[in-house]
Amino acid sequence: MKLTRPELEASGLLPFFDAVYLSSDHGVMKPDKRFIEALINGEGLDKNRSVMVGNEPLTDRAAADSCGMDSIIINSGKRGKTIIDLL
């Protein structure tokens, strides 16, 4: 399951983001770090003051980790809390 723009809109979170980058829009599959690098470079971010938000504990967290960026995982119902806590 990918977190898409309609899911972000439905969650009420979209207004809290300066920009939304979806890996599918960039033709890169996470955890390929080129996705996070495109986001960092495209928005002129300081990775130490930024956070990657996603719903896939393995790929989203790994993509952020590959660039030294913190991440927040949203449990969109696909995995139980115990599994997310273990990752």
C-alpha cells in the first residue's frame, strides 16, 4: 500500500507539509536513496532539520536512514503496532 495524495488529504495531514514527494512520481522505488536526495535537493532541505513521513516501515525508514534523515511511520492499518515497534 502506498500513501497517496488522496490518502494524505483524507488524513487531514496535507496542510502540515511544505511539499509532498511520492516516489512513484519520481520513477524511483524506495529505499533507493535517490528519492530522498531528490527531495533534499529539490526543496533545499537541511536533512538534520527535516523528517520523512511514510507508511512503510521497511522501505520508508530505510530510504530516510540511507541519507541520515529522521523518519515518522504512519500506521495506515497494514501492520500491527507490535510489528512497527520491532522495526
